[in-house]
Amino acid sequence: MYSECADNKEMIDVINLASETLNFILENRDDQEMLSCVSFDYLMGFGYLVGGWLMHKANLKAQEKLSTNPKDDPFLRGQILSSEFYDLHILPRIQTHFRIVMKGANVIKLSNDSLI
């Protein structure tokens, strides 16, 4: 993913965040309560990440095809536009999901501690 998206700053930023998040999960793999609190956001973040990667690949392929055959192809232009839309509207959601993974379980722990 990293090498295929090297020219897409938004993707590189979320790939780096995904790596940090995965390291956090691995460092806390024995904390079952924490993992159960963040599993939804972990999966959603990685789902959006894979979607961004695939959209980026489609964008590159569409640009390549347009450069070799410059006729106006609405489908290829739509692929490029869809990828740009995804970068702007969907990729930022990854940051929210991964922030919840790395900090969200603390809220549960703090509220449980205050009940005791």
C-alpha cells in the first residue's frame, strides 16, 4: 500500500496512522476489555483505508488510460473524480476511528474506576 500510494499525501498520512494503530493493538493485545471496546473502530478504520487504496489504484489506472488514449472518456474521468472525492470526504474518517482505538478505551476504564 505504502509504495503504491507514495504520490498521495492523504493516503500516506493514514497509512502511517494505521501502522501506529496496529502497533498500539499489538502492544495491548492482552487487554481483552480494551480490545472489545475498540474493535468496531479498528475494523472501520482499516476498511476505509483499504477502500482508499483501491480508489487510488483506480485513479492511477484511469489517468494512465487517459494519457495513452486522450479521448474524453466519462467513465475514466468519473474514476478520477470518485477517487478525489474519497480522499476528501472519506479518508478523514480513518483518523477518527483510529483515534478512538488508541484513546477510546480509556474513557471506559475511567468511568469503571469511578464507579468503584
